[in-house]
Amino acid sequence: MTEISSLSCLFWLSVVFIIGYVAIAFEQGARVNKAATAILMAIICWSIISFCLPQAGLLNSLQPHFEQAAEIVIFLLGAMAIVEVVDSHRGFTIITNFIVTRSHKKLLFYICIITFFLSSVLDNLTTTIVMISLLRKLIEQKEERMLLGGMVVVAANAGGAWTPIGDVTTTMLWINGQISTIGIIKALFLPSVVAMGIPLFILSFFTTKKELALIDRKTDEMPPYSRLIFWLGIGSLIFVPIFKLLTGLPPFMGMMLGLGFMWLITDIIHAKSGEKREYLRLPHILTKVDISGVLFFLGILLAVSSLEVAGILKGIALWLDYHLSSQAAIACVIGFFSAIVDNVPLVAATMGMYPLSEFPQDAPLWEMIAYAAGTGGSILIVGSAAGIAFMGMEKIRFGWYLKKISLVATLGYLGGFLTYLAFS
């Protein structure tokens, strides 16, 4: 690969990336969607590279990075669409209807366990939205929901870390070949349980003994075939890594297979309903998919790849290796950084810093990074998509989360990390 030696090129690449990163971090204050910032940042960075490389070298550098980014984007589009199909059919109500206890402590355990395993199949953002929506239907008083909601964030991030489809960053590592399905499950299941279990155990002592006043849930009419769509949707997501093992095809192919299957089934079962059930069919459901979120991932991945091509990420890796000689220390620091900044560009940068030729699939470094980026975001409410969703849905203050959840989430994060080191 052609290397960039121009100092001015490296300087302006760094400046553009830092400005874009700051704009993304302060998205809410600036009121500029982070997808717009990420896309502009990516194109400007690659435009700078175009002045520093010959055209042949430029295209040879861009093509493999674009292909990797496109695979992740297509994968995410399929996953989001399948989740929306299940949600439109109110399939998740099947899970939430099992919760009938009025004990705050029992409800805390039920919610966390359901969230943990649901997040391992869905993404942590979707799981958080589903579970916070459930709590709002169960408990009327916001004050009684807040502690439960905080633990939903912790459980969703922990649950998403130990499967290849539970968190965007883990999915990125899986698609790019840094981790395998069986390898990541074996390595991170127990640490993820500890990351959730420690905060859950501590906070269970601070729950009120007073019975919760649950909202009387009326049995609304469910859309047709809700149970069928729920189980088919979950099965389609679970089948993706199995499909990869069976065929050797990239994960996005398995996700597209699942989406095509769900599309066919919904068209067949709603064929005779006409416009009455149009909202349950894929053309309508696709309008609800978060396209801006997908474009954000595309922009970030392309922007980070420009730094890799320029050799900047390699330089950062050498600096970290020199000052933090332990791989565990490097991964742990990345986890703390993920509580402050978005973990997608962090992991994307790490993938560029450490080549597979030196750190092969399922190397401890990749497993630790998957764990750290997935669970470290729980330390602050702005550190993960799940936390931001909780903040927006319940209007939670940064200070409340810092006071009530951050310390126990940090203890859980460190406890899970030590668990990984002890058993690796």
C-alpha cells in the first residue's frame, strides 16, 4: 500500500478528524445530526488524501475499506428492519407480559435478566427502547422507574458484548474477522454476567421494600400472527452466525437471507388484508428504520479508514505500546474512553491500529476490546446509545446517573475485566 509522507497532509487529516469528532461528541448542543458531520468528515479526509497519493494508489487504498464499511452498513440495515418488523407486530409484548410482580427488588432482577439476554440477540439500543417503554407501561411514577432504567442501560450494554450481533462494535469486529462466534461467546459470557451482576447485586440493597403501584394493563388487541413473527424474527437473527459457519459467506448475506424470509412471510400472511394491514408490511416498516444512524456508521468507518491509510493509527498504536506495554491496560483504557466518546470510531480506529497478521482472530486483545467497548459505555449516561436513549425517553439528568449508576457500573466493568483476565 502507498504510504503518505507529506506532513501537511497528515496535519490537515488530523485537524479535520478532530473537529469532526468534537462536533459529533457535542451533537445535542450544536443541533447538527452526527450523520451529517460523519459523512462530511469522511469525504473531506479522503479528499485530502487524494492530493497526497497518485490516483492508482488512492483507488487501491479506498476500495477495500469501502467494501468493509458497506458490509457493515448492509448488515445493520437488515438487522434494524427485522427488529422493526417484530416491533410493528408488537412481538416484544410476548416477553413483557410475563412480568407481574409488585416487588421492586424482584422486578429489578427480572428486568435486568430479560434485558441482558434480549440485548444479546437485538442491539443494545433497541433493547433499551423496548425495556424503558415496558417500564413506562408498568410503573406510573418516574422516580420509581429511574433506578430500574439505569440498570437497563448497564444490562443492555453487558448483554450486547458477548455475542457477535448484540452490539455494533462487536459486529464490526466479527465481520472484519477479529473475533469468531463461538470464541467471543466463550470468552465474554461470564465477564459480561459479572459486569451486570455486580451493579445489580449492589443496587438491590437500595430498592424500596414498598410494593410498586403497577399500572393496570388492559389487554389490547394484538396484530395478527404476532407470536409467529416474534419467533421467526428472533430465529432469523440467531441464524445469521449459523449461516456464516455453514456456508462461509459474509454475515451480511445471512442477514439479507433473514430479511428476505421475513419479507416473504409478512407479504403472504397479510396478502388478503389490503390496505388494512399495510403498516405491517415491509415497504411501510422500512420507512421507520434509522437511516441516519446507518449513514453515521458509514461516515465514521470511512473517516477512520483514511487515518489508517495515512499511517496515523499505526503511529498511535506504537505510542500506546510504548507507554502502555500491557494489552490489558490498552483495552481497559479504551473502555474508559468509550464512556466519554462514541465507541464506534474507537473500535474502528483500534481495528486499523492492530493488524490481523500480528493479532489473529480471537486473540485476547480483540476479546478485551469487544468487552471494554461494549460495557465501558455504561460508566456515563452519554457513553452508549442505550444511555442516550434512556436520557431522552425519561429526561434523565447527567448528574443523577453519575451519582446513582456510574460508580456501580465502573465496579461492574472492572469486575468483568478481572474475570476475563482470571479465566483467559
